[in-house]
Amino acid sequence: MREVSFSIPVSGVVRIDGGSATIIVNRAETIISFEAEAEAGKRFSLGPGRSTFDVILESARELVQNRAFNRFSAPELYSVARRDYPALKRGSFMSRVIASTPNHPSYKHHKYGRDYLSRIGPGLFALNDQYKFDKAPDGSAIYNNRPKIRKNDEGDKQAAWPRNTREG
């Protein structure tokens, strides 16, 4: 097989109208559309004036109110938020949870933070007092996961339940 190189001068017109281009060469016409279709799930909107921080506060309040105690993990908080906002991205949500927790070691990496939560242990969070409701749905008080202080026989204050002390 043998190849022979050659060139043919061709004249044509290209018309660009908004989201499409029309190419005309001699009498042949081709139309190309530039309209991009939005992929589902890439972005979602919480509505005007709402942010992921608002969703975190709303979810934490709901979780604490339904449980009647103030301790939860970030995945539990995320599962509550996903009920109302199924398009919520996990990574973005978890990042905002850390940005809502001033005593978290990684809080310093977030420019815009809130003070909604407190870190009470590795992977455990609590809703700060100024943001929680006073009563659970059944009317009982919401506990803060802090031991109640009582006086012993000598009048000294001590925790209502002893800490787990192991010797060995």
C-alpha cells in the first residue's frame, strides 16, 4: 500500500450562536451543540440564607432532644441530617462538624467556624448548652453527660457515680 500526500483548499463558514456552532464547508452543513447538562447530585441548595452549619445545629438539636442525653458521633449526626437533605455530601458535612467544634484539634484549619458543638472524646460530640432545648419530648430534663455532684458523709463533694478505676 502506498500513500500519497496532497492538500485541497477548502473554504467554509463557522457561525456561533449562543450554545451551538454551525460549520458550513462547500454545501455540507454540521451543527454542534455546546449546552452542557448538569449532572445530578453535584450541587444542592439548602435554600436562601441557609448553610450546612444550620443543618448541623438543627440535626444536633433533634438528636439530643430525641435521645434525652447530650452525646453523639458525627456519623449519627450525618444520618439525621440525611433524612431531610439526601443530597448532602458526607465529606463536606464532616468538615463543617469539625468547624463547629472549637475544642477539636483541627478547628484551627477552618476559616469560618461556629461554636455549636464540643468534643468530649475521640469521635464524640456534645451540643453546647446555649444551643440546646431545656426539655425532651416526654418532658424530662436533658442530661449533659456530666456527673451530678453530691456530698459524702464527711461533707466533701464527689461525683454521683464513681469513675471506672482499675488497678493493675
